[in-house]
Amino acid sequence: MDTKIFMAEFVGTAIMILLGLGVCANCNLNKSGMKGAGAVQITIAWGLAVMLPAFIFANVSGAHFNPALTIALVADGSVPASLLATYLTAQFAGAFV
């Protein structure tokens, strides 16, 4: 297992999910300052939630943050199959955290 790839995918996925779901909660909670915000705010925030960890971790792990993308890259040969378990474990663990 490559520890650098694992940590980059773990932290990157956790940041992406935290920021993305945070804005969705912020737009739906009754006592929130953004209550009633629309799809534009949510879309911009999700875009930033994906972009921020991608900029930080792209050089380390490729910034997949999505098991479907990782599996597709293994299938086309861009990522070695020996790293599949490392990527998937980190992504699922990061999303759960």
C-alpha cells in the first residue's frame, strides 16, 4: 500500500464531502443564514468543494476522489491494478469520516 496515495485520497475525499454536504445542509436548515439559497449557490459550492482538494492533492494521487473514476482508470490502464485497493479503501474511509 502506498501511504502517500492513501492519505491524499482519504483527506481529499473527506474535505470534498465535508464542504459539499455542508453547503447543502446550510441551504436547508431553518436557522441558517443561507436558508432557501438555490441551485446556483449549491452548484458553485460543490464545484469549489471538488476543486480545492483536487488542487491540493493532484500531484500526489491524481485526485480521483471517486471510486467509479478509479475503476475506470484501472480498466483503461492509466492506474496500476495493484493500487486499486489502496484507492478504494481511502476513498470509502474518507467519505465515511
